[in-house]
Amino acid sequence: TFTLLVMQNTNCRLGPSIAYDPPVGSLKVGEKARVAGRTTNNSWWYIENPGRPGQYCWVWGETTTVTGDTAALPFV
């Protein structure tokens, strides 16, 4: 299991880019989420949306930290 920790308030989007507007959720500093995947360059993380259980969305890697060996995470 991979856990993401939010370092700066961040939006959760339907795709790995700010072009995916509007956001489908948001996370505040200190919140955690389960990581399910990543982009090939690890710049975006695919997470379970904390505000909507069972739904997934993307957060920017620059505003978050992921614990664990992320090489084991699948590309989404």
C-alpha cells in the first residue's frame, strides 16, 4: 500500500493535468490518501478520492509526498 501525504493544499482532477477542470475534489495540508497509480514520469499520482469513496482522481506530485518504492506502482 502506498500512501500520499499532502504538503500543500491541492486539487484532485479527472486527468493528470491542470487542463482537467474543474477539479473533482481537493485535499488540505496534512491529509493522506491511498495511491493506486502514477504517470510515467511520476509527476502525477492516481489516488482514491478522499471526498468520494470508490472514485479516483489525479493530484500533482509537486504538492505531495508518497511513501514507499514508487517504482512498484502501475502506470495509469
